[in-house]
Amino acid sequence: MKSFLKTSFVILVLGSFFTSCKDDDDYQTIESVDKVKIDSVKIVNDTMDVFSVQSIRTYSNYASGCQGFYGYDYVHLSDLERDITAYQFNTNGPCSQASHKSANQINFSPQKKGKYTFRFWKGNNDWITKTIVVE
């Protein structure tokens, strides 16, 4: 019985090792990272309590499956002002040529009361401005 358990354990460990090792060809390399326009922003509550958390969703369009959301540049201009720019990755390799829309989010947790102004980069010198009052 003990040898059966030992053998089963060895087979299980080796099986999981070989199935978890993937070929590097399964992954595409990120070639570049660029700004991507934020087309729209959804804020559920325009008033919230200090120290609470709210998710702010942004929506962007991508030209093909070789592009997708990479991250945000979240700049504190002052205690109550924020500029947010989204970035997209561009990969090499085969991918769908269909355009797609992606939703992403920032979790906002204010540490003090006030009227917060968020500016989301929409392209060129255009911004989407949203305000959240923190009580």
C-alpha cells in the first residue's frame, strides 16, 4: 500500500511538472507600449465617504487582437486633482484583425474629504472630466 501511494505521488508530481512547462512559442512578445484614447468613463457614485473604495471604469477601443490594455499613468496634480492616461501593448505574431473594446478599472480610495477632479485622456489635448465629492 505504501509503495502504491509513493508511486502515485511521483506520477502526480511528474505529470504536473510536464504539463505546466509550456513552449515559449505560446507567448507573444510585447513590441511596444503606446497611449490609447479613453473613449468613455463610468463612475457609479459621484458622492462617496472618505476611506471607502470605488471602482472607476474606463473603456477604450483597440484596432486588433495584437493590442490590449497595458496600464494607467495616474498622476496626482494636487491633493484633489488627477490626470489619468491609459496605455496599450502591441504584440508581434498572429492575432485577430478584428477591433475590440475593453473595460478596465481604477480603484479610488480617498484619504481626505473634498471635491476630486479626474481628467481622462481622450486624445490630442482632449480630456473627459469627472468629479467625485468625498464627504
